[in-house]
Amino acid sequence: DQQVKQNSPSLSVQEGRISILNCDYTNSMFDYFLWYKKYPAEGPTFLISISSIKDKNEDGRFTVFLNKSAKHLSLHIVPSQPGDSAVYFCAASAASGTYKYIFGTGTRLKVLA
Amino acid sequence: DGGITQSPKYLFRKEGQNVTLSCEQNLNHDAMYWYRQDPGQGLRLIYYSQIVNDFQKGDIAEGYSVSREKKESFPLTVTSAQKNPTAFYLCASSRDSSAPLDGYTFGSGTRLTVV
């Protein structure tokens, strides 16, 4: 059973426009959420995080929104740049003392110049 | 610079062979993890360790073994019992449970291919 789902395998966006990547989860016990960016043949790099006590967190061009009632989070990238082209993973963890993150299947973002 | 080093980058295994993937970190992180990435399946947790000499199974531990004799090192052995070992393996580390929003630091991965 996939507890963290990224239903869009791929997304294409024009340079300079907004990219919106979505993530849904099923476990209401999840308290911490992360977004990672991954280039081919490399390890993922941390982008931004949010806890369940907040509904928005912003870091430069990246903003994460959390809708707890809908069990949905999204990552907004504004403006999108060609270097943002990568696979993006969302991950979630419960505050159980052991922070095992469960990852979604990823969304491949392509930013067109 | 602090980070996580995985070696080798590419590894080829013959049928019936055990192989060991290396993971070393100099971040002074307490916890370490092994994930496996397959196309269309995201990252799946194999094993994790919160302290030296202790580790727990993740979601897909069958056919794998680990050890944590030193804080800096968390090697993964892929045994002959693993039926489909061809995949991209990622090692990660994190501080203790007081900083969950810091997330993990990942290594650059090892691609294992059965030949």
C-alpha cells in the first residue's frame, strides 16, 4: 500500500513560469514532510521541509503548501529555471521517535527554455 | 567538507554471489539508512540504524544484511537470497531524532547490476 503518492510521473513547464508538483498521503499520523530533488545517477538533495503545525513554508523560489484535511502537499517553484529539471520526491514521516521517511514515486520535471 | 561517500559507483555481481556496498559518513550523524530505487517505485527502505551496534529492518530487508560497528560506517551486503538485486542503492544519514525537518543527507549511490 503506497502511503505517499505522486500521481503525476512527469511535468513540463516553460522557463519563467510556475511549476507545481503534487503529493498525496494516506496516513494521518504523518507530521513531517520533505521535498527532495534528484538528478540521474546522483543522490537526492534536500530542498524544503514542513511540519504539520504549519500550512506553508517558503525558501527562495521554493514554497511548500500543506493541506492536512485533504492530506495533500504541493511544491511551487517560481520562476522555473532549466536547472530545475530533475526528479522531485516528496517524503513523509510520523513523529514516532524514529524518523523513517516514506518516499513517493517521484515526478520528473522538465523546464523548457 | 562533510558528506557521505558510497563506493563503488558501479558494481557487477554474478548470480549466487554476495556483494558488499560501502557507505561512510563524516557528518557525525547518529542515524544511517539504506534505500533502494527501482524505476517507477520511488525509494524503498531496506535497513536503518539509529546507533552503533543496533539496526532494524525496513520494508524490503529480505536478502540483505547490514552491520553498524562504527558510527561512521554502515555497509550493506546483498546476498544471493535477494532475487532481484539489480537496482540503484542509496545510503543516507541524519542527525538524531531531535531534528526531523533537517531530513537526510544522501550519498551519490551505487548502481548494482547482476550479470
